[in-house]
Amino acid sequence: MKRKSSFIFLVLACGLLPCFSFPPFKIWILGWFGLVPLLFLFEEKHTVRNFFTGLLAGFVFHAFLLNWIFSVAGFFYLLLAFYLAINWAIFFSLVFALPEKTIVPVSACLWYFLEILRRFVLTGFPWLPFSLSQWNNPAIAGTVSIYGSAGLSCLIVAFNISFYRFLRRRGTISIPVILIIMIVSYAVSTIFAEYRGKTNFVSVAAIQGNTGYFGQAPEESFEKYRKLTDSIRWNPEIVVWPESSYPSIIDWNGSVIKYLKRKSFDFPVLVGTMSEENGNIYNSACLFNKGKIFRYHKTHLVPFGEYVPARHLSLIRKIYLRFAGGMPEIKPGSVIKTFEINDKNFSALICFENIFPEITAESARNQSEFFVVITNDSWYGNSFGPYQHFAHNIFRACETGRYVIQVSTTGLTGIVSNSGRFNVFQKNGKELFVDGIMNIRMQKTNDVRTIYTALGEIGISMIFLIITGVCLCRD
């Protein structure tokens, strides 16, 4: 019994170790070595035991890093941590059943495909790809311009397994191979990161209003953004208000519409709000420009927050009504839209749409020159959540070769360059729960096309599938 308790403690400790390379922590080196102690706890050919060991380690990993969800879901968030831990369980149960000669490349490809599946299964929630561990290491983060976020995760996991095998004296050839791949990837990625336009700059006024709290009156929030907008003393090409800056259906308030239309003759204003079209309610980004309104409706809604999966089942409806008190009626948009200001094209991403690489990759192929993420991060509180959310912008910028701006109600508001370097709005040394305007000047990079956006995730997946097939056929 004592031995079993010690083993469980070790699994829990090893599951926590790699957490400290993820936002808001900055020990990125742990991403490359953090799984190694855990690997020593698995036994070859013990598939069932390895499954549950991986499940426990994955559970503590996700439960720790996703603790910010507790504020809205209570201990029910542990169900999400359990669901995400299944990826770890499947991975570690199969790794030690793989042929010895090809364990590194095949296991790395397996991790890649498991991360891809997590983007789509049960609505998708790719919040913690292993590549996110490199968020404050732009030299490595930039390599996702070649093989994407999941591809970088694949290489990190491959290095962990290679180093484990080195310590077990089971071969060292894979370590220099991975290092060579990373060096070549870095060299290639700098081609895109070092792009510099001559006059292709965009001036943006990003407004963080310190709003978005539950129960806040729409008029109170609107008044805050109106005053900040009226205080602008330069000529930005666009002013951006975050998601929920008007936390109600904007079409129902004529005075708000009138103000924004009038203001849009001075400069375009992008507003995150709810809107109504044809009797449907949407979470929208509304661009007011020269007295006209252009809309993008959020295409990827938050499950259980903006819609209820399988709501047609009476059991699901009863459970949700019991704990939430009402069913959301928000409809998803059908197309990813590109806005235009002064002959410059950009795409708006609402809330957690920036965690899905396929959205930004498609937008980049559709001639978007930069991205604007509008989000209401107030419900995260002072937690890991805002930092984890913002960190995804680093990888979207590198993957597409475009700059990404995020504007939040309470923070983080900031900009990420196409090389992965970032800067966030601060006031009195604070980044969260402060108000003000961030004056941003960035480059538009429409003539940059990265390998990742050229091939797309399907093209990259085919490469990893071929690698897997070749390795397995050799055995």
C-alpha cells in the first residue's frame, strides 16, 4: 500500500513538472525535458497500467493549468481536465508498445495526430498544445511557420523521448537528428520573421476599458469606451473595442448606433457586441466605417457558454438548466470574414477563436494582412487564463507571418509581431484590470506566405502520416 501511494505521488509530481513551462510561467526549457521523469514511471508492454498512469499524470497537468475555469464552473471543470487527460492516457499506453527501432518518430507523430484530433472532437478545445510551452522563446516559437503548432509539439515530445532513451542507454542518434531539424527550421523561419515592409504600417488605438464584469449595465460599459474614444488625440486608422464592450444587442440601442456611425467618419471603430439579423442573435465584431456597419459573426462558439452540445437530448437540457438556469440562444456565423480599412484587409477573431490555427491560416490565404482578436477576459480574474489565452497569438502570428493584435476588456491587450515577439499594455506596472488606450503601430504583411499556410494542416498531416507509415513498414 505504501509503495502504491509513493507511485501515485510520483505520477502527480511528474505531471506537474512540465506545467511550469506554460503561461504564465517562463521556464521554457522544461518543455524539452519536463516529460522525462514521467517516462521512467511507465513499463514496457504494460498497456493498461500505462494508460491509467498517463491518465493520472494528464489529469493533474490539466487540472493545475486550467484552474481558472473553477471561477465559472466550480469543480465541474475537473471533468474537462479528465477529458483532456485521455489524450495523455492513449499516448503513453501506446508509446511503450511501439517497436524499439521506430519509437521516437512514430510516438512523435502519434502526439501530433492526437493534438489535431483535440481541435475537433467534442467541439474542440486545443487550449494547451505542448508547443505553448515555448511561448516566451521566440527563437523556437517562430519555427511553427513551417509545420504549425502541433508540429512543434511533435518535435518537443520527440526530444523528451529521445533524451529518456539516452539516459536509459538505448540510442542517441535521434537527439542530433532533432537538433538538426530545429536548427534548419529556425534558419528557414527567419526568412518570414525578418520581413520588413517599407511603408506598410497600420496605426491602431486599442482600448482596454476594464469592463465586462457579470451584471454590468450595457450603458455603463458603453459610456466608458465612449469617453476613452473621445479622448484620442491622434488619427488612428482604426479604433478597437473588445468583445462585450457593449454587452447587449447593439441593434436595440439607437443612440449607441448613432454615436458609432458619427464617430466612424473620424476613424473606423471595431466593436465587440451582440447583434441581431433575421431574428437570430450573434456574438459579433461590428466595423463602423464611414457611417456603414460591416459585421462578422463568431463561427466557433464556446461550448456550454454560448451553446449547449447535444441540447436536443432531454437529459443534457435538464442538467444544464439545473446548474446554469437558462439555455444560450446564440447562433454561429457561417463564414470567416475579412474587413477592409484604407485598402488594408484584416480579420477579426472573437474570444477563443485564436486558439484554432485553421481559422487564421484560412484568413491569411484569403488575403488578411493582420489579425485583431477581441475578447472579454474579465471572467478569468487574476489567474493563468489571460496569459494562456494571449500566448496563442504568438503562434498564430508566426504560423501566418502576420501581426496579431489582441484587445481585451480587462487584459491582456497587446501586439505580437510575425517573429513571435510581443508587447502588452501596462498602466502603473499592471497588465490586468486597468483601463487606457494602447497606441499600436504595426506592419501589414500580405505578401508573406509561410510554408504552414501554403501547405495547410492537411498538407502537414500528410507528411506526418507518410513518416508514420514508412517507420511502421520498416518493422
